[in-house]
Amino acid sequence: MSLLPVFGGAQQTTPPSKPDSATPSPPQAPSPDPAAPKDQQAPADKEKGTKGTNDNNQGKIAGTSNDRLFYTLPNFLSVENTAQVPPLTTKQKFAVVARATFDPVEFPWWGILSAIDQADNSEPAYGQGWGAFGKRYGTTAGDSLVENFMVGAVFPSVLHQDPRFFQKSQGGFGSRAWYAVTRILVTRTDSGHSQFNYSEIFGSATGAAISTFTYHPRSTFISTPTNPHMFIGSDRTLVNAADVWATQISLDTVTIVVKEFWPDIHRKISKKARQPQVDTVNP
């Protein structure tokens, strides 16, 4: 979301020439009535307001946003104008999740997470080196893809739930924080009613089960002076899957709280960026 205001054309610096009285002037379009509702505006104005001229609108799906957390991470499923957004179709749910999951920012982000796992020697069965890093990168990308589609597209489409986060944006810090935390358990249906967030709970559980029992390492090994590859147990257990699921729920809860307060942070940063700087001259 750009912080720079959108300016019109260059200002006119030379006086306009006098119109020829013999040449009839073209009819001027009546100026829009400010009191008229938005649905009565000219079609050109409506199209301009819908499409926009900013490149940031490219790829945007109706009913979603172009916002990015900290101007970087995709935040397309967070909306503020909760009373004015239409429900998403199944096609739109899959499209917006795909747009966020395969956003160019995600690829280096997965690399950072994989590097952290490699430094911590997470899942020692992978070992070390570039080959091990590639495996960790693949599993990190797979975890993101599976969890995003299960929580944001597959389960919401089957259960007719809305995968978007509707920001409260009003009230004190405590009430807004509590609202955000409870969204992990409460969501909207496509018809606008409140419902238990089956998509988040069961979608993340399904994603944790898929990653644990399919493409993640089957076993855990440790290195000892006498045995560099000592087997200590299998990673494909219900306990490990439950631990992955709980971790994902916790991370999603923190992310939702950040999403609730990000518009306030964004507006404050934008306001500071637009404030004119006055140079003081010492006498």
C-alpha cells in the first residue's frame, strides 16, 4: 500500500487562449451531485473507482484487499469495511489463497525460515549442507501451502465459511485484542452469521497431519561420539502432529492480533510520512 499521494496532471502555467466565438463549445458533462448515492454515479467514475490506476490493484480479487503486513507480507484476506464486502465464491477463495501463497515475497521468506531451522538443526535426519537446506526449504514451502489452502480455501468452501478476517477497528485496546484472539474460534459464514471456526481448527489439524505423516522425516537421529546416526524414535506420531497443530494455532492467533492493529500502525506511519518538514532558520 503506497504512502505517496496520487497527483493529477501538471499544473497549467500559461493562460488559456480565448475560445473562438464562431466555434461552438462542446457540451460539458454535469458535475456529480455530492448528495447522490454512489450507485447513481457515472459508469466511468464507478469503473475508475473499481479498477484504479495504481499497479497495486493488479491481481486483486473482489472482496479482498491489497494490504501487506509491515508493507511486505501478504494480508489480502483482512478487510476493514465489514458491512460493504460481498461474500466470496469458491473460486475467489482459492484464487486469493493462491495469490498470497505464491506471492514473490514468500519465496525468500521460506528461505529465511529454512535457514533458521538449519542453524537449530531442526529435524536432524536432514543433516547439514546445501542438500539438507533444500529439503528443509521444500518442507517449509509445503507446510505453508498445505496449511494456507486447508484453512483458507478447502474447508471454507466445503463448510461455507468466510476465510477473511474482519477487523474491528473500534474500541479500546483490550476489547479489540480480545476480539482478535477469539477469531481463532469464531468466524463468519458466507451468509454473514457467526459460527465456530471449523475451518481454522480442523483445517490446521489436517495440515499438521499431512505434513507429519507424509513428507517430513520419518525418524529422528542424533549424533554421538560412538554413533553419528543413532536412532532415537519416529517423528510420525499423533503426539508430534498435535504439537505441530498447537504451534500453528498459536502462530495464527498472534498473526490475527497483529492484523487487527496493523491499520492503526499503518495510518500513523503514513501520517508521519506526509507531514511537511519546516526548516527553522536561526537569526
